[in-house]
Amino acid sequence: MAAGDSAGAEARRQQALAEAHVRAATQARAAASRYEIAEVTERRTATTLAPLSGVGYHLLADRGWPGSSRAQVDLVVIGPGGLFIVDTKAWAEVTISDGRIFRGQDDATDSINALADLGDVTEAELANVGLAPGEVRPMIVLAGRKGIDELVGAVRVVGEHDALRFIAKHGNRLTASQIDAVLARALTLFPQVNAPAPVNAVVDEPILAAPAADDAAMPSSDPAVPGAAPGPEQEALLSESEIQDALLEGIMASPIEEWMSFLHPDQAKLVRRTFNGPARIRGAAGTGKTVVGLHRAAHLARTRRGKVLVTTFVRTLPAVMRHNLHRLAPDVADRVEFTGVHQFARRVLVDRGVECNLHPRQADAAFAAVWEELSADSPLKRSSAERGYWKEEIDYVLKGRGISRWEQYADLPRTGRRRALSLDQRRSVWDLYSAYTQQLRERGVHDYGDVILLAEAALSQPFDEPYTAVIVDEAQDLSCAMVRMLHSLVGDAPDGLTLIGDGQQSIYPGGYTLAEAGINLAGRGVVMDVNYRNTAQILDFASRMVAEDEFADIEGAIARGDAPGEVARHGPEPIVERCSSYRDRESRMVERARSVLREVGTGMGDLGVLCISRSGADRAAKAFRDVGAPVVMLDTYDGGQVDAIKIGTIKRAKGLEFKQVLLPDVRDEQIGDGAAPDDGAERERWERLRRELYVAMTRARDGLWVGVV
């Protein structure tokens, strides 16, 4: 396919560019003698790291320490892998144990705290240009040492022989324009102190000839280092082969997505922001809430002791987030736990030895049995609401809050429910709930609501290793009992609980308020209002689904969705194709996929086919498999790069994004501008479906296609 051809050309270009970089690095190493650094150890460090200038790094030597008129920074290194603050130590008898560093018998940990503080100051300053926290790395280089790579607090300690590989291994985390932005701010932050100009090498873009069968074209000429008349040959700290191996390893590392290392400045500041209690981050679809949450998890893991828990209602999203964090912040990946809220609750029960026999099918059968026992003149059976509505009332209103007494339910506001209930209907619901509970006990099974309530009770006994922070993504989808359970892990500690979500994207029945969960935000709420994902055309089309929608927000008010204050991107109008049959729709869906795959930069893995129902997803998957297209279902997708079309339900797509989204499971009346139903139960269902379609449409970054029969 055309996309494959472009990928091959790009691979050859990158390989040629990598080899050009290595040659430039060799020349840059010879230019290291231009550093006139007084201390021998500092000069050796500069010489060791000089080859980095050939692969896009800037080395700033002997810079002023921000806020000090006398202190200096040995070396500031800025390039594709981020910003590194380098301090060289000629220490003897160094040992590192349990996160502390010793010189002989003396604990020298406190002596490097100033460097950690400088890293924090630099992070805060560079957040103003959008550099994500964690991309600033203070490091100590131990002169004459090798085989050392340890973390002491927030400072990385490496041997002189290991410094080049440590920096180079971070690969391509920043683009050229992002490096320029960071460099410009760093030159101001770290003023010049009688230092030479930064070592830098410009590598020409390789000119590729038509690809031969087995080899890629090479650059037309060797790049040169400006003014690179080499000085006296210095003792080789690393062999040429070691240098080339280290640099090629970094150059050929898979580029990290831009959002992982460079954010909008407002986002970067929010990642670092400190709250003196539970906080909430909200905003419309596409404003980067999940991205901020992921960066915040990494930041808290770096700056606090203890584990960070990241959880959400969607069972498959934690695996994707875990994969992304391993690429974003491998240094703290082992201190951040990702899990679905039900998986977390079940682990609590196992750890505490609490018996729980989760059996959803048996639970459904138990409810069906007690429903059939209701008399025909029951207020519930006489109502226009179907059986499923009353099951939702039990699952989301009663068990979702942990209601245990009739008096609690009798005057409960029932946040998020459109249908008003009489006192007789409430009494009938309570009787149904009691009978259902008895049925579950007789069958010896539990439902999902039981799992949460049992875990909440079990958490009265704290963990041996407590959590330092809990971040909840898609918080609007959790029940009151779930949020209460998670809050109990950290209480009202500063930065302990961060709730991230958007009430406009709530696609489950019922609701709650934070007051019911015992949580007081006290003004600790932030609204994100810049859409970074969607084009204006996609967002305008999707917003029609929820234009008149009002919902019960978790902060207790009846709200309308947050409209982004800025949408920077523009693109083609979404396409709605009206098809004559299901077969016709599947044929047009496949043709749409073929069409967008011809676009440069769009591969199989950039397509998301999202359906309302699981059966719709299965039909779509079969249609693509029948034409030989590779497919991965979202309920098994773990966030890794795949060359396959991603297909699944809309619920499984929450928190994800795709360059192109195809919606082949939609009826005409579901996306029209018709009036909402008058019946409360029907209106609630209609609103949830429209929100679900809004969620699906706003997963699209560049293009949206809707197939309607």
C-alpha cells in the first residue's frame, strides 16, 4: 500500500540520518578541546559528553546557578532526550545504599540536595514553555568511575564512563522546535559565566536516492562541526565503538509521542500544581485531562514516598496507561500502580481474606427470579419503565451509594435520575432490593456492587505500604461508593486524591455528589478549556449530540457541558453516509478505511472503529477480516503499537484517541436533531446514548465517518 511505501522511505531516511549523526558526533568529540574548563574532572566530563553535540544536543558549560551570584553549574545538556543538569564530583570511597550516598563513613546525601532543588526550580521555569515535569534530570557524574547508575532522591548518580550512555538512551523525546524553546529559556535561566559558546553540530538532512533492493541511500556528504579544528588529542575515556554504540542506541530508539514530553504550558504547570486536599480536574473532551493525569502520576511518584494508584472504571484503560507511562517515565513506572476500580477492590478482598464469589450471570438470574415474583399490580410493573430501569436503580442508586436502611432511600435526591418516584414506588424498589439481596445470599454469589462495598469495609485495616496518592480518571463513571473507597486510602492529605473527568461524558445511569462521598473540594477545582485533539469541524459535529444536555455534576449542581475556549486545529467536515442495507454499510466502511490509509502518515493502527454494541463490533471486525485486514479488539488492546485496525465498543474506547474514527453502528434517529422523549426513563436512556456518541466522535483527531442504515 502507499502508506507502506512511505513508511519504508521514512525508515531509510532515519537510518541515513542516524549514521550522519554518528559521524558528526565523532567530529564533535574532537572539538571538545574548545572547552577551557579549569577543573580536570569537569573537562573530562565535557570531553566525554561532547559527542552528544553531533546528535542534536547543546552543551552549556560553566553556567551561572539561578539565584546565586557565585555558584556555578558545571554543564547543562539540552537535546532530544530532555534537559540534564550535570555536576561532576571527584569523590573517593563512594558507596550508595538505600537511596543515600556516602563518602567513606560520611553521609553525603544532603550535599547533593541543592542539585535536586535546582532541578525543581528548572522544572517550574521550563513548565512556562511546556516542558513536562520529569524531562529535567539533575545528575552527578563520579569522576573516573564506571558501572554506576543509581538514584539518590531526585538526583541520578552515574560513573564518568556511563554518563554518555545514560543521556543518549533517552532517545528522541523532544522535537527540534521544542529543543529550541527549551534552549532559549535555559540560556536565560543559566546565565553565561565566561564560558565558551555551546558545542553544537548541524547535521544536513540526508538526500535519499531511489531505494535499492537491499540498502538505503546515504547522505551526500559528511556533516561538519563549525570551527572544528581539533585540539590536542586527549586520553580516550570511551572507545570510538563505545561512543557509536551508545549514540546509535539513542538515535534509533522509537520517538516518543510529543504529548508525552511537551505539553501546553498550562498543562505542564497543572501537572506540578500542589493542592492542600482532594482536587478535581475537569474539562470537555480533547482538552488533555488523561494526559495531565498520567504526567501527574509520574510527578507525584518522583516527589513523594510511597506508591501512586491510578484507577478508572474502564477495565481495559489501565493497561494502555501503564504502557504509556513505561515510555513516558520508566524511572518511576514500578511505583505507579494501574488498575480498574473493580480489580483493585477484588485484590483488597483477597489480601484481607474476605470471601467474595463474584458471579454476574447468577446475579442477573437472581434479579430475574425476584422480578417474576412481583405481582402484576406492583407499582413497578404498572409503570412504563422496563425491568432494566429498576435493576439500574438498585445497582447505581442503592448499591452505588451503599444505602443500607429504608429511611436513607425514602428521601434520597437520586442525583442523575430523570424519572421521579412516588413514595409507593420507592417502597416497592426497596422491597425488590431486599428480595434480591436475599436471593444472592441463598445462591452464595455476589454482584459488582457487593465487591465495592465489601472492599470499602475491608479497608478499615490500612495497607502495610500505604498509597501516597490516588488519581481517578473518568471519575464521572464511578459510583459514590467507589469514590468513597478510594478516598479512604489517602483521606484529605495534600495532593492525595485527584479526580479527573467530565460530567458531559458520563454514560452510566445514576450519579452522586462529592458531598455524599464525604469529600470537600473547597475550591480545589481546575477547568481545562483548550481542545488539543479534535478539529473544529469534528468538535462542532460531535457537540450537536449534547447541545441541550443537562446533567447532575458530582459537585452538586445541574450543569451543561464545558465548551472549550479554544480549538486550534481545523480539518475536513465529518462524513455521514446513508446506506441502503447493513451489507452496503459494511462495504462503505471498508472503502472508507482504504481511503484514509492512502493518506501520508496514517497507518492501520491509527484507525478506530467504534460501535454502540458488542455485536456491532463483532460484525465490523468480521467485515475487515473478510478482506484480509488485520484487526485488534479494544478489549485486548494494551496500548502498544500495533499495525492493525482497532475495533471495539465505545465504552472500551474511553480515554483513547485515533487519527480516524469510523462509526458503523448508528441509526439515523440517533444522530438527528429530534426532540428528547417526554418519559423520564426514556429520556435518561436517550441522553446517555447521545453522550456515548459524543464520546465516540471526540475520539477522532483528524477525521470522522458515520455509517447509517
